Amino acid sequence: MWGCAPVGERRNILYLTDRGSRSYIKFFGQRIPATLTSDASETRWTWGANAMALDADNVARYYEGDTVKAQFKCKKMS
């Protein structure tokens, strides 16, 4: 699980959970089931036309379609 804050802020508002077929994101308290895919450059949670992509530098980008709508800095949690 990763805790993520908007770039430039400290408070986590986004959580990315890697649980195989039970993966999800939690955003402002709302839990959203997501399909998880991963390759050498990123891990991606996808739901509908939206996606959250976490890169090797622990920066997550929120996509609506092909458009980046927000960026977050993430830290791996225990």
C-alpha cells in the first residue's frame, strides 16, 4: 500500500493498494475497485476510463482518459 499526497503537500488523501484481483484505490475515503497492471516503468490501477499510474520515482499521475488531471507524491507504507 502507498500513501499519496498532492505534490507540494504533506497530507495523504490517496491510497493505492496492490492486492492482485482485489486491488483498489482509496480517494477521500471512497474505495474504488481497480484492475492492476505492472511493468518495468509503472504500476497502474484502472477503473472505467480512469487510471492512476505510479512510476519508479513514486509519483502517481491521475488520468481521465488520456489527460493527466493530478499528480501525487507517494510513500510505501507497511
